[in-house]
Amino acid sequence: MGAFGEEGSVVEVAALYIYPLKSAAGIALTQAEVDEFGLRYDRRWMIADGNGRFISQREEPRLAQIVPMLREEALVLTAPQMEPLRLALDVRGQPPSVRVVVWDDDLIATPVGDAADRWASDFLGRRCRLVYIAPEQGRKLSAHAKVGFADAFPFLLVSEASLEDLNGRLARPVPMNRFRPNIVVRGVGPFAEDGWARIEIAGITFRVAKPCARCVITTTDQKTGVRAPDAEPLRTLATYRRRGKDLLFGQNLLHEGRGMIKVGDIVRVFAR
């Protein structure tokens, strides 16, 4: 397939997103650095409960209302009725010392500090800790890639055409942020990404690992943190994107190499 999509159109990067705080709002970027964990700053911070287990929008949809902003040498978190919380981007010097759990994986994370813990606890109304994953920590996925606090993979890719196809079946279209991708591509037909083995962007190879099984987070309005009472878009995905028990939308990727990728970059596609 090379760099060409449907009817000779060029496949290109349409959008890039990072989610510095796991399950909080995303940040749209025009360019992003790829490091060993994925996109730089993506899911490097996380809120854990009193037992160290990760908290996500599955149980706390209000996490969608925490909005991160990258500022010089700082990550700033804002949320309704909360004062902004400023976190240092460089967390060196403080040793990882907090045990946390992401699904079945035990990790040793770095505590951000008492003030951050109070901020998260006050917003969610429960005892919480805010932690950071240091570069030497993380879960090793391959010889080339690690993952920080992401569920399982460092990248999620979705095509614009796949969302357009889904929205054409919905009474009320949903925005791309319901699916929380890292890389959005254009220039291909709906669900063309299902047949890809790997892609290359700016000289970096990304292997297509497996389709992404969708959960209740897709029914959560990412501005208000309110669940859709009609369970959309999951209800519609179940009519045509079911594989066994899973409802599939988008592809999880593993990467080989580091560098910079930008909106507008050409995507070279290698089919299965």
C-alpha cells in the first residue's frame, strides 16, 4: 500500500494527542517526540487509590474534567472548583518508592508530593495519591518499547474515516476524544487500519499489535464527565464491530525507534 490510501490519496497524520495524567483530558499537539515510553509525557502521571491501584474514568468519569496543560518546565492541572496544580516536568532526585498497580502489573512509582495528593483527593472526594513513572521504571513490552501508566500499549491509532463511518450510524455524532487516540490518520477508508501489519512515520516503525477493545469510557462526555444514558457509541459498535466479547475500534501500536513526528507527516502503510 505504501503511502497511498483509497483511490491514490496520501495517508498522513491528521492529529496527535497526549494524555499526561492517565484518564484525564488530552492535549492536542502539532508535533510530538517519540521516546521509549511512546509520546513524550504521555500517561507519565497517574492517580491511585489508597491501596495503590490505578483510578480511571471507568470508575471515576469526572477525571475527564481534569485538564492538563504543558507549560515551561511544568505540567499544570486544572479542574472545576479547584485551584490549578503545578507539577514539575523533571522529577529527578526523588526515588521511586510507592507501589502501584495497573491492571495486573505491579510498579514502583515516584510520589509527586503531599500537596498533589490533597488536590486529587479533594477533587475526587476520596483518599488518593498522585504518582509519576520515572524513565528507568515502566513495563517492558519489547526490545524497543516500554509503557508507563498506559493500559497496555504505548500508542493507539484511529482513522478519521472510521469515526465518520461510526458517526453516520449514530443519532448524535461523537467527537474523536471519546476514543482517546494518540495518532489520528486520514487518507484511508473506514477501518482500513484493521488490515495493517506496520506503518512508518518520519522513519519510525510502528507495529500493529492488536485491535483496541472498547469500554464504558467511550460513553463519557469528555467535557462534562457525564455518561451517555443510551450507552452510545458502544450500543452501535456492538451491531457491527463485535469480535467475541470485544467491541473493536482503533489499533494498538508498538514502536521501534525514537524521533519526532508531526501533523501532516506521510504514513507509509504495510498491509498484513
